[in-house]
Amino acid sequence: MEKKNDDYNLDDDYIICDEKSNEFVDIGLNIEDNYVDNNSNSSNNNSNSNNSIELMTLRQRTPSPYKAFRSLLHEKFSTDSLNTIQRKHEKMITDINEKKPKKTYIRYVAILLNHVLIQLSFLAILEPLLFFNYIIGLEEEMFYEQLDNITEQAQNIIPDETAQNIRDQFFYNPLITFIIYEHQDIDGTYNNLKEAADNANDEAMQVLSSLKFQAFQMALILNLVTFFYTIIVKCIYKKSIVKMLIHHITLIIFIGLFEIWFFTTIGSKYFPWSADEIYFHLFQCFWIHTTDKFPELKGLEHNITITCDV
């Protein structure tokens, strides 16, 4: 249904124009003068004058509310007005879309960095505690188990029968007597080895203390940085600190449990070198050093080449 233009405009009879206002005044004056001068005219003339005055009065009336409301609606909701509003709305949406991704990206990166710092802070505490209080003890236990196996195998270097045959030889007792006569003993070797072992143990403890200090110092620095950064994120983005802490504490607990399970059931079951490999390497090195001092013993080698390479 087509809408006529005059449906949204005031009727011409109700429009008050400044250009015609003087005309209406002039008409009124003329009518009034004619009415006074021709007072004696017929009643028909008087009736026409009265109709002109009523028409003039009607034209000067205020437009009806209905017409005024329709005109206002037309002015506010015309096609041009709607297009202008739509363009403003589209521009506003475009500006928001241009600014929003940037702010969202910065917020995402800031919160992600906060999560990373919290996780690193907890790991910086968990890893030293596990390493210095659990993993080192586990590795030391594994090493001494392998060493015990090597010691047991070393007992088989000289079988019992061979040892008894050597003791039954005529030169055995004079040899032992000569060694004792020369005041040879093993005490010096034992004391030297013990002193070296004690010194090495002291150095190892110093290194361990230094490593502990470095590890927990790093943990302290990370936790301080994380604390202040988390407060800043909380103030800027209103991010819940409690939820993040609960999330990462739960995560770090399960990570710690998994690491304990892994080193107990997987790591402790494997040693890089078997007892037989270590024993074979020690034997080669011992034999080479012995033959360097007693070259005559090389006559015991038949079709073999002994090295002391790792």
C-alpha cells in the first residue's frame, strides 16, 4: 500500500507561512473596512463577510495533534534518518570490532603468562624437593646395588681350587715371608683411599649445598615475580586469583605424584650400565695398569687384546 506524501505533511489549510501572514491581515482589514462602509448593504453581503472571517480564523489555528504527530514521525523515521542511524550504528560496531580484538589479545596473553608463571613457580619448588630428597637417594641406592653385584663377581676372579693350588706351591710361603720381612703392609693404601674418599665426600656435600641454594634461590625469585604479576593482573582484568591457585595447586600435586610413580616403577628399574659391563671395564683397566708395572705378566695373554677405553 503506497503512502502519499501528504499523509505525513500538514494540510495546506493548516500551514502558517510568514509570507502569507501579511496577506491574511490585509484581508481582515479590508473585510473590516468594507463591513463598516457598507453597513447598509444587504444581508447576503454580511453573510459572505462573516464566512471570510471564519475562514481566516480557521487558517490561523494550531495544527491538530494527530497531524503534528504524523509529521514528527515522518521527520524522525524517514528513509534518510533511518539510513543515517544505520550508518552511525555500523560505524560504531566497526570501531568496536577494530578495538576489541586488540584488547582481547592483550588480555589473553597477559592471563596466559600469569598461568605460565604460576606453574613455573610451583615446579621450581616441587623439582628441588623431589630431586634432593627423593631422586638422589634413589639413584644412590641403585648405584650401590650395582656395586654390590660387581663385588660379588670379583670374588670369582680366582676360583677356590686355583687359590688352594697356589697355596700348595713351594714358593708360596717363602714369598709371604719375604713380603712381611720387607715391612710391606696394606695400611698405607687403606688410609690413602679412605682419606681420598672422605675428601671427595666433603666436596660432594659442598657441591650439593651449592646446588640446593641455587635451586631454591631461583624458586624464590620466580615466586616473587609471580606474586606481583598476579596482583597486577588481578587489578587490571579482575581475574580470580583463588581459582587460578586452586587449579595449579591441584595440577602440581598430580604432577608430583606422577613423577614419584615414574622414578619408582620406571627409572629405578633401569641402570645405564650393567654390573657385568662395569666389572669387565674395571678388569681391563686393572690388568693394563698391572702389566705396565710387571711386564712379565703379559706372557699370560694369548690371542687377546686388552684396552682400558670407556
